[in-house]
Amino acid sequence: MRGLTGIIVKKKITTKFGNNHMKKIFISLIAMLSLSGCMLLDSYLMTKYDPNEYKLITDVRAEAQTYKTQCEDAGLSKQNSIKLAYDSQLFALYSEHIPRNKDLIKASADLHLIAQGLADQYIKSDKVSTAFCKIKFDSVEKSAEKIQTVIGSKPR
């Protein structure tokens, strides 16, 4: 466009919203695509649901629930504690080599330590208090329930 003095004036062409608004939209779009890409990668890398792992922890939970009610019988509780220690070890060994399963590997090892602690008490002495027995079986049951929830919520 020519002015009165003959100097050419260039008009700056901008969008309706201006350059800053377009940059913000572009950056937001890139961020959204990056985040959804990360979520896809995370879901791909996450350990998938394993029905065998779920069954093993369900068995441990059900045993602890049942055995907790039998703590008055010291002989039976000793057998129960040894069985539960074995089953919790089976669960820990099954879980330990599942790829990308680090949190459950730690949780299963901790669960086994609780169960093994009760069995060790009965192996040392048959005189284990009913309260201690119930507390330990209850602790195993609650831990197993938390682990069961985590395993059950894995993508299928």
C-alpha cells in the first residue's frame, strides 16, 4: 500500500487470534500427543493380568482368613502356619521373574516374611499366644487383599 508520500508500508498479516495464541495451541497439541504417547507406552510396558498369580494370592488370602479362626488349637495353628508360609513362598517365587513386576515382587517377599515369621514361632515353641496367631494371620490376610487388588486391576 502506498502512502501519500510514496513510501511503501507493509501490513503485518496475523491470524484472528494473533501469533501467541496459535503458539499456545500448537504447544498444547504437542503436549497432549506426547502424554498420550507416554500413556500408551506405559500401558504396553505394564505387566498384564496373570490369572495364575491372582489365584495364588487369592489362595493365600483365603487360607489366612480361615486359619485366623482356628488359633485356639495350637497343633492345628502350627500346621496352618507352615502351610501358609509354603503357599506365600510359592506366590513369591511365581511372581519374582515376571517382567516389569518390581512392586509386586517386593510385596510378595514382604508377605512371605510375615507368614514365615508365624511359622518360625510355632517351630521354636508350641506355646504361641492366640492373640499373636490371630494378629499374624490377620496381617497376612490384609496384605494379601491389597496385593490381590493390585493384581486384579492390571490390564487384561
